[in-house]
Amino acid sequence: MLVLVGMSFVVLAGCLRFGAEPVSFGDAARILFSALRGDPAERETAGPATVILLQIRLPRVLLSCLVGGSLAVVGAVLQALLRNPLADPYVLGISSGAAFGAGLAILLGIGTTLWALAALPLFAFAGGLLALLVVYLITRVDGQLPVSVLLLAGVILNAIFSACLMFVTSIMEPNRSFGMMTWLMGTLTAPTYQSLLVLALYLSTGSILLVRFARPLNLLALGEQAARSLGVEVEQVKHRVFVISALMTGVVVSVSGMIGFVGMVIPHAVRMVLGADHRLLLPAAFFAGAMFLMIADTIARTILAPAEIPVGIVTALAGGPFFIYLLISQKGAMTR
Amino acid sequence: MTSPVYHVTDVRFRHNHNRSAAKNWVFEGLSFAVSPGEFIGILGPNGSGKTSLLNLLARLKHPQAGTIRLFGENLVQLKQDAIARTVALVPQDYLPTFPFSVEESVLMGRFPHQRSDTFFSLLSGMGWESDVDRKIAWSAMQETNVAHLATRSIEAVSGGERQRVLIARALTQEPRVMLLDEPTAHLDLHHQMETCRLLRRLNDDRGLTVILVSHDLNLASQYCDRLLLLDHGRIVALGTPHEVLRAETLRAVYGCDVLVDQHPASGLPRITIPGRVNAGGSPMQSI
């Protein structure tokens, strides 16, 4: 665990180093330390490197860290709840619901007037929660949520929301619909420190709350009946975890669009290395997801520098083959 | 006066998805009681309601009418973890989705005993098991002969070993009642007897009340104090093996002829399938 935390910091430093405008490690460290000391002399003589590092690169790397970590934790939690190692926010339709909410906000012009901080996450959370409520109401049979029906409802809802989202995109003005498309593919743009702080509050609170459910989640991963017979208040835990997951997904989608694969691959990979105990898995997944997205975003903004590609493309292209590799290398162990 | 372990009164139950059908009641007025320290076998043909009954006793399902009392307390009013500290359920089969180790799986039996009210656990929030928890889990693993598998993945052990892991997990709950759904179904002869002896020993030494569902009439006859024979959700017979395992009763319930004689060592009823008549051996007589 400590190794993972340490590795995260190394990766963070590495990601600061690389970019369209390279900054050496020494310079980066000097700039960071003087910024931390609040040295007024340094601020006056601030060169382009300082501005790039502090105003653009650092907030963006921190954002990718938060988004990646949160996606991985939410993915791991949903996998446990659905007892399906391939589940993530997308399978349940939470992401597309959130994206539709955010898309609607952009269409109505709310996104441009009252920028991201207030309106967009709210719309996305509403969309995500709406998706979740619909899935829940379709699925519920006498206060129970049969997993198979839940999955099916999620798949169908996903299709419906995707169609709605495509409709919204198609009636937009061309230049805005282009922005919409890039956002949908998953893009991380440098946030202000204020919005970063709000995000960090939301996402870290959500993550910590989810980690606190780790032990009941272990039992739920065995099956609902087994969990109940071992003393878990199954419905209560499920409801809470679903709402927290929807909130976090809404927040993440509103800032970064649809970044796929992190929520599916990272928990899976961590589970193969550390085992299935969620008390280890969830925190580890946060750091692994954070590292993964920091690296992916660094690649996204450097590979065609000064142009950028949506980070969602990188995560899918990097995550997919990695996933296949893990499957092949573990195949023997799995069928034993 | 000690209250009975279970006091089941007029229980009516049907599965929720059968709401539209007028009939299809699994139980229409089921009543019986279980005393502390009893070893009871629930028998009956497929679909007679054995597993449903076990699920009702573990409160995995709720009856539509009637009451089930556990040590005098109404089952519907108890909290889930309070039930889990008293009653342990060993399910029939368990297909693992995630690679928990055997030791982790057994330790999960400590969940209902976790203390969530202490300051320390609020602070940590992770609910790691204590040394006491580990000790209890370890002795349960030794008792069920799975200690050597501790670090193996639950996915990587055989069906029989997994069955014993589930019994170890149930023991780790430190229950007063153990419910088992066909505990010997996946086991070879050696492990069938091992399991039954283990349950018998727990019953004799610790006064653990055991209620098990079985298709194996002979094992039930040899190890259970009382048998409960179900057919279409009704109790056909409830009593000692001698009282329940009669050729005419079994014929009425299972719809086939069996030979019932006495076990040469224990004197308890022994059930034999008729087989081919006069296939070389001497003809047997049914008593």
C-alpha cells in the first residue's frame, strides 16, 4: 500500500516534467517549493515555466489523479455489488445518464454562462441519479434487487441515454457539437484551484465513504443471500453505496466526460495482484487508477504536441491490450 | 424454563414471483418446534420445500403469515447481525466470483461480531479482524481440516474442500444453531462421514443445535435425533428415525418401494433400494 502511495508521487512528479513545454525536474522542484513557501520575489520574476507548471500542468495532473482514482474506486465497488468483474459505472447506465444530464445543460447554454463549478456537476449528478432510480425501479421486486435484472436494465438504459445524447449533439451548432464530442470522448482540461478544491472535497469524501463499506462489500461479493446470512443489512448497504457511486460518477463525468476502461481494468488488475479483500483493494485501486490516468493524460497531451487527443482514446487503447494481457497471463490460475 | 430454539407457528409462505397464481403456496400452515441441542434432519422429495424452510429459518425469506420465534424472539424483529450471531447457514453450493483466499473466506464469519461502536473502529473504519477473530477462524479451519489450504484461492480448491470451508466459516460465526443445506452432497464417502461426525461432535460437546437438509436417508437415519419429512410443503412425519423411516411412509412420499431393515451395528433404520429382483443374491424381505 505504501509502495503504491510512493509510486503515485513519483508518477505525479514525472507527469509534471513532461508536456508540450518540457520543464526539468530541478526547475519543477524549485518552482513548487517556492510556490509552497509563497515567496513573493519568485512570483514577480515568474517565467513561462512557472506559469505553465503552476497554472496549467499541476492542476491538470491533480485533476487526472482525482478522476482516475475515483473512477477506479467506483468501478471496484460496483463490481462487488453486481458480482461481475466486468461492471463499472458505464454498465449500469450511470455514466450515460450523467453525460446526458451534462449534455442537456450544455445545450441549454447553462454550461457556458454559469460555468462548470455549480451547474454542470449538478445536472450530471441529477442525470446519474435519474438513471439509477429508473434502473432501480425497473429492477426492484419486493424490496430486492436481483442482479441479473439490474444488469439488463442498465444495458437498456445505457442505449436509451446514448440515443438521447446523440440527439442532443446532433441539434447543436456545429462548433459546439464538436466541443461536445471531444468532451464525450473524455477530456481533462486544466481547472482553477477553486474548482479543483471543490472536486477534491466531493471525490475524496465519496471515496472515503465507499472504503468504509469495504467489509460488507467483501460479503456482498459472495452473494446477497450469503451476505444476509452473515449479518449484513444488504438492502441498506446497497442503497447507500449506489447513491454515493452515482454522485461520484456525476461529478467525474461533468469534469471529464466519458473516460472508459479505468473503472473496469484498474480494479481487475489490482485484484489480480493484491487479492479480493476490498479493504486493501479499494484504497489500492484509488492510487492505481490515479497513476494510470495521470500517465494516460500525459501521453494524451504530449504525443501530438502542441495538439492534444482526448484522454478517453488513450485509456481505451492502453487499457484494452493490458486487460487482454492480464487475462492471458492469469488464464492458467483462473481455470485451475 | 428455556424457550425452544425455533418455534414455528402457522407459517404460510410462497415465492414472490408466484403472486399471480392462486395456488403455489409452498407452506400452508406449518408448525413445529426445535429444542436446544437437537440434531434434526429435514427430508423430502425435490420441490417439497426443504430449502425454502431453511431459508425461512435463516430469515433469508419472510413468511406471508405466521410467526417464527428464535429463542423466544420474533424473527422479523431481530437485526440481521443479531441473527447471524445465533444462526449460521451453510449454503448448498457457492460459486466464487472473486479470488478470496480460504482464510479470508473463513474470517468473513466474524462479520456479525465486529464492534462498530468503538472509537477506534470509527476512526479506522476498515474493520480489520482482531487476533481473537483470527484464532477463532484458525481453530474452525483445523476442525474442518482446511487449515492447510489457508492461503489458497477459494476458486482453486475442490468442491468438497469448498464445502468444508463453508462449514468452517459457519463455525467462525460461533453460532448456537447451524443450518445446513445438503452438506454432504458434493463429498466423497470419507468426507461425508467426516462431516457428519464433526457435526455430531459439535452437537454433543458444545450443544450446538443442528438442522440439516439431506437427500441421504441413511446418513440422516444414522446421525439425526429427529427427522422431519416434508411432502408438498406439509409435514408428513416428525419424530425419531424409527418413527419416520417406514416403508409405507416413504412409498407414499417418494412414490417408490424401498426396503427398510435395521442397521446391523446401530439398530437404526436402514433404507435399501430394491434393485433387480433375484439378481443372483437371496431375496430380501421388507419389514
